[in-house]
Amino acid sequence: MQPILSVSGLKAYYQMRYFGVAREIRAVDDITLHINRDEIYGIAGESSSGKSTLIKTIARAIRPPLNVVGGSIAFDFEAGPRDLYALSEEQLSAIRWRHLSYIMQGSMNVLNPVRRIRHSFVDFAFRHMGLPMPAFLQRVEDHLAHLSLQPGILESFPHELSGGMRQRVTIALATVCRPDFIIADEPTTALDVVVQKNVLGMIRRLQQEMGASVLFVTHDMAVHANLCDRLGIMYAGRLVEEAPTRALFQRPLHPYTAHLIRSLPRIGDDTPRHGLEGRPPSLAAPPPGCRFHPRCPLAMDICKREVPPMEELESGHRVACHAALQGIAP
Ligand SMILES: Nc1ncnc2c1ncn2[C@@H]1O[C@H](COP(=O)(O)OP(=O)(O)OP(=O)(O)O)[C@@H](O)[C@H]1O
Ligand code: SF4
Ligand SMILES: [Mg+2]
């Protein structure tokens, strides 16, 4: 079956100019991936690895200084794959919310602080539903009830709700039109563990009921382990490994992924966790070759010179690492 999203050789850079000097931050640098219908695909990686930049670009929610400088993004919603960046503004707004919805990092802020929640639903979703206002509001109330949210919430102002409640309202808003593709950037990071579990359960349930695809970003590997069907690992603007979640956790092939998994706390295991030496590189002047080489315990000479190609070493398991290509386990 055709994937619903195909990203090919994508490059998205922040291009700035200070006092006449150009500066470029290569936050997304040559990423290729596809996402299938009806799957939850997770993106992991530490802070500043480019996760938000990647999904902002995939949602075509970018503005200067961020520019797409190469590659393509195609969604296949109805009539075959279409290049997202070739669509007119009008075509794009017909897709937004109806087919593609995007829960931004810190997205509880999409709720207008000085207006009641009801207005946010009307502003975002009304025109996509093709229903008269009373029927639309009924549909919204039914959707809220389905998500165990009281309809009275529509008359609240955002500041009257707890953080967890606001996040659930945001997810209700993003799903009320039953989109085919939902992008969510760190939607649970600011929540405590119990509320987080609740919100993740809600996302999983909605995804199953609607048969939607979800692109889910978090730096929290434990959340990925519980939620995602497949995972892509980003390091310094590049995708370094991708596999079905279980395979990735059972047998990571990239040293960086192995480190992320090893650093997860395990109940009953008191052995000390060793951090990685060094810090992630500056994306304005990333190291040549493999960007992970200054921190990698397996680094070889070739790693300093040549960018490792992304290769499928096992079925559905891709990795970009010279050592992995030689069969060396991390
Ligand atoms: N508006 C901006 N202008 C310039 N550089 C930016 C801008 N936004 C992000 N960057 C840079 O792009 C790189 C990637 O940032 P991004 O926000 O995509 O990372 P992230 O993986 O989402 O991090 P986090 O886990 O902290 O959310 C970082 O080096 C960041 O400093
Ligand atoms: S390519 Fe080399 S430096 Fe990069 S992760 Fe693999 S072994 Fe380490
Ligand atoms: Mg981010």
C-alpha cells in the first residue's frame, strides 16, 4: 500500500544574516522516511536534534528564517501523492484540520486566552465540517463526551483549566474533524506521569478508532516504547536509525540509539548509568563525516571523513553507521 507520507532527501535550514554575515543552522539535513496508514511513528532524539524543525517542515508550518532548501514532502490523502510545498494557500487550508492536524510543542497556547474554548473549536473546525452551527456544536460535544470531557468545558476560559485538561482539549480540537494524519510535538512533556498516561491512552484510542496515522515527537524513550509502532532516531539534524519499536529496543544497531536505551531507568536495577562524553555539535558547523563521531565509542577513521549512508540492514531496520555496516554491534 502507498505510504500516506513520503519525505525524501529533506533539508530545512535556518538561514540568518547578522551584520552582513550569513549564518546557517542545518537543523534538518537530508532526511528520508515514509509513514504508513494507520501507524504511530515516533521521532526521538535529544534536545536541539531538529525534531521540532522536522515536523514543522512536514506540517508546512514554517516561516523565515527557516527555509526548505532541498528534498520533498508528499502526502497521499485522497487522489495520490501530492507535493505539500506545491499546494496553493487555498489548497493547504482545505487540507489543514480536515486531513492534517498539528499539535505544536507548547500547543496548549493555541487556545486563545481571552476567549472561551467554544470559540477555538468554531475558529478551527467549523468551516471544515459543512454542518449548520447547532449540529456542529452537537458534534463537538459528542466528541468531547467520547473523550470523557464535560461539554461544560466549552464555556470555560483556558486559564480556568489544569494543564492536563488543556492538553486534552487541544487533542480534542485536533481530532474533531477526524483527520487522516496527526502530528504531535511533545504533547505530554509538561504533564505529570498520571496525566501523561491518560493523554497517551487518549491518543492511542483515537488513532485506533479513526485509523489515522500519527507522527509523534518526544525525547522520552519510555513514552515511545509504550506508544509507537515504529521509531526514527535523530541526531544533530539527521535520521540515524529507524526500525519497528520492538526491534529497535531489542537490538539497536546505532551507538547513539544504544546509549539512549541504556540510559533508561529500569525498576530494580541499581547499576550506574554512564552518560555520553561531550555535547551534541553545533548545527551551524557540524563535524564532517558522521556527526556523532566526536562522542562515539566505536568511531573509526572513516567516520571522521565520510557521512555513513542509511542502509536497510534487516527488514524494516535502517541505520546510518559505518560500524553497523561492518557488523559491529554497539
Ligand atoms: N527560530 C529559530 N531560529 C534559529 N535557530 C533555531 C530556531 N528554532 C530552532 N533553531 C535551532 O535549530 C536546531 C534544532 O532545534 P529544534 O527545536 O528543531 O530541536 P528539538 O529536537 O525539537 O529540541 P527540543 O527537544 O528542545 O524541543 C537547534 O540548534 C535550535 O537552536
Ligand atoms: S559512523 Fe562511526 S562515529 Fe558514527 S556512529 Fe557509527 S561508528 Fe560511531
Ligand atoms: Mg522540539
